[in-house]
Amino acid sequence: MPPRPDTRTTRQLVESVYAQAGQPRAKFRTLPPLLLRALGVVNPTMRELLEMQYQFEEPFIVDSSKIASKLGAEATPIEQALQEAVRSYQLHT
């Protein structure tokens, strides 16, 4: 499904999730590529993070205007989607 036009940064999404969960604001940090590379030697998850790091080097915005205009499709508002995801997680933990 296409995204809504009200784009958010990763930081804004993380802050929204914490707010929806009723938790205090989280500290948000990045790891330098050299540290990720070193950790990736022993940890497959860190190796994957290093491989996917290019996605976070520059902002990217997905434009859904074509599918919205041609098919009339609209995505769920982000706050509603986050609220439902957090509620589902809380029910299953």
C-alpha cells in the first residue's frame, strides 16, 4: 500500500511509537560504520545493519500520488497504524 503524503523521519516514527506505548522518549543513536563492521564479524544482525546502512545515508521519499489518483487507494494514517501496531504488540506480550 502506498504511504500517505505526511512523511516522517525515522526519529519521528520512533518517537511516535514510544508516545503510543506511553513510554518516555527514547535515546536515539547511530553506530559508526567501522564499529558496525567490527561487530558484524561476530554478529549476523550487525552485518545486516551494515549492509542496509545505505538506506539511512540520505532521505528518501516514496511518492504515492500516481496510485492514489489512478486507483483511489489511500494508506492508513500513520498515527492510527502505529496505535494499532502497539496495541497488537501489547496484547501479545
